[in-house]
Amino acid sequence: MDVPLWLALLVVGVLGVKLIRPPWWLIAALLLGGYLLADSVLAPVIDSTVK
């Protein structure tokens, strides 16, 4: 079964919020920080570290 990446991330995110119940400001800060890091100069370094 092939599942799109966006769907898998959405399911994991929804389950994480329901089970762990982090504050919404923390979720917003992590999403905004990830978005800003993906478009920064550090993106190639992070990409090579993750792979």
C-alpha cells in the first residue's frame, strides 16, 4: 500500500496532539521554525545530516 507522505505526517501529527497534548504555541513554534529552517542557508547541512 502506498501512502502519500503528507497523509502519513498528518496522521502522526493528529495522533501526537491527541496523545501527548502539547501546548498550541509549541506546535506553532515548531512548525514555523521548521519552515524557516527549510528555506535557510542551513538546509543543505540539515539535509545531509538527516540522510
